[in-house]
Amino acid sequence: MAGDPSYIDYEAFLDPDFSPSSFANTLVTSTNNATDTPLDLSTPLSRVLFDLQEIDTHIHSLTTKSALPLLSHTKDQTAAADHILQESGTQIASVTQGYERLQKEVLQKWEAADAARIAAENSLETVRLTRAVTRCLTLGKQLESQVAEITGRGATGSAIAGAEGAGLPSTTKDSFRALERAAYTILSLREMFAASAPGEEGHGLDRVKVVRTLRGEFVIPVENMVKARAQQTINRFSLSNSGNSNGSMPSGYKQARDSRARLATAATTLYLLSPEPKSPTTPADYKPELLLSTLQGYMHTAIMTSVNSLARALSQLPTMDRTLAEISAKCQDIVALETILRNLRPPPHLLVSSADISSEATEPVDTEINLLQPLLQALDTASLPSYYWRSLASSLTSRVQEIVSRGGVSARTLRTHRDRLRTEIKECVLRASKVSASHIAEKGRSGTDTVVVGNWEREAAVMVSSVVGPLGR
């Protein structure tokens, strides 16, 4: 019993910090002297055994006296455990039945629905991709017919190669109008191929072999051919021979009109097929690099051709009249080019916003956005004819100095006819400003009328100075 006296220190044994080794060491040292050799362990061992027997006796007494309460408590605990187990089994069975019903009514149906969802998504993706492929093929077929219209033959690979190799073959007189339509078709295909991000129209097109074949073996060669044809149209632009020798207006006016239409179509085509901007922009900020490079090349060719021709004429004065007439006609072509570009509005572009065009539609014509502005900005000039004459003069001075430095008959002839050269060169510049109305489509005038474009007295003075100036030194 807990209240019975006992010499055993139960508190020490029940202490959480009880250490058997410390207890044994204390017991041995308390029954022996530290100087004894050897130690007597029989006494502490008897003490431990006696304590164990005492504890065992005490436990036996307690259990004997409390047997009925312990058995009753154990019975109650067992009955409670059985009741809990029975109730738990019922609840577990109910939960199991609910899960099975949930699995049958929800999970299996969800799995079937999820499989249907995946199938529907795959079907939708297939339909979307099929539509995109169909649109690409439709645009390809449309481009094929446009190429056939441009080249005047079947739009096969050999026809495209032949068109590129032979330059500009003879085609129907209105075939050039198909260039702009082909450019829009190519632009639509570009948009399809570029929209490759997930969720966009062209996503996955690069995995379709027929689309890769269409792009690599047809669209790209056709685009190069259309670019080359438009560039050739601009490079060969000239209205000098548009009029008739007999002075009859209708034929000359018609030729000039066709030449202007061809140039406008070629410029629009190159505007559309220029490298796309990295982000959507406005017509005022968009720089059509392909068109600008072609027009700059046209201006450079015109200037260098005129420089070379005039340099040869300065060495052979009998040819000067014909050369100056050709240079004057070349400048008139540049005047016509400037007028055509000024009247050309930027065409609608998929990646160029048209907000600026609509907002400025009511402004005066000279403030409207046109295809001339980017070229003037690229050349850093206010007028193409002025740029032509000033560039011609700057290149011509060194040529005249070279002729003078060599001396001989040519140099003496130039000095002798210095006054004649001054007059003829000035007349050449001023004559270039008098352009046929049919060349620039001047409203309210007939094709036989002459229109004076600008005041080029300063350009005439610069040209005269570039030739006559070195002769006086």
C-alpha cells in the first residue's frame, strides 16, 4: 500500500533523473572504504537483491488486495474498446460505401469527361490547324494565279526562275497591276507564318510539311521575283520617250499615264514588302527600307550616269547639246518621280496603324503623309531635283579640274567656249523645270501643255559654277 512504511526510497527510483550507475556507485562506496583492496561487492549486491525482493513482495500485496478493482476496470476498458471498435467499423463501412458511390457517380464520370475534354481539345486544335493550312494553301493558290498574271505564263518554279533570269519578259500591258495584289497576298502569308505563338492562328504550321514546302519552294521565290520586278520597274522609270514624235497627244499621254501607274504600283509593292517593323508603328514613323534603298539607287544611278555623260561631253564639245538634252530629260524624270511619290499615300499595312491617316484626312494636301517624305528624309533634302543638280555639280567639279590639269586641246576648247557653256548649262537646268503636263498629271491641263516646276535659278548657278569655275583658275 502507498501509506505503509518502507525503508525503500521510492521517490529516488521514480525520479526522472535517476541514474543506475550513480546509484550503484553510491551503494558500493557506502558499504566499503575507499582504501580497501579488493572491494567487497557482496554486501551491496545483497542489499540490491533484498530491495528487489521487498519491492516484488510489495507489488504482489498490492495486486492481491486490488485484484477485483483491477479486473473490473480492465473489463470496463475492454467493453469500451469493443464499443468504440464496433462504432468505428460502422462509420468506416459508411465512409467506404460513400467513397465507392462517389467514385462510381463522380470520379468515373469525371475521368470519362476529362477524356472527352482532351479529345475535344485535340479535335479543336486539329480543326484550327486544318483551317490555317487551308488558308495558307488558298493564299498560295491565289498567289499562283497572280504570278501567272504577272509573268504571262504558268506560275511554276521554272516560270519564276525564267522571269527572274530574263528580267522583264513581255507580258500583258496590265499585268503590272497584279504586283500590288501579289504583295498583299505575300503580306498575309507573312502574317500567318509569323503568328506562331500558342493560341495564334499560325501556331503549329511549321510542323506541316506541305506548308513548309509552300513557303520554301514557292512563297519565298515568288516574293523575291515580285521584289525584283518592282525594283526593275523603278530603275527603268523614264517619261522621256512617252510623247510622240509627231506631237499627237493621246498616245503620248497614254504612255505617260501607264508609266506613272507602273511606278506607283512598284513603289506600293516595295512599301508593302519592306522588312516588317519590330512592333506596330504609324505611317509617319514607318521606314520602308526596301523602297527607300531602291529609290536611292535610282537617284544614284541617275546622278552618276549624268556625271559620266557630261564629263565625256566636256572632252568632246560637239556632243554637248545632245548630252545636255539627255540630262535635262533625266531631271524631268526625277521631277515626275517626285510628283508621283508626293501624290502616293502609304497603302494599308497589316503592321502599320492607319490612325494617323484618318486623323489627317482633312488637312491640306502638302501636310498629308506620302511616300515622298521618307525619301527626302533619307537623302536629307527638300527636293529631289535640287538634290540631283547639287549632287551632279559636286561630282562634276573634280572632273572639270581633271580635264584642265591634263591640258591639251580639250582644256583649251573649254576655256574658249566658257561663255557658251555657261549659257547652255543654265538653259539645260531651266529647261528641265519645264515639264509636260502629261508627265505629272497636272489637273486642268492637257497633255500638250507645259508646266514650270519650281524656281531653279540657284541650282543653275551652282551647275554653272561647277563647270565654268575651274576654267578660270
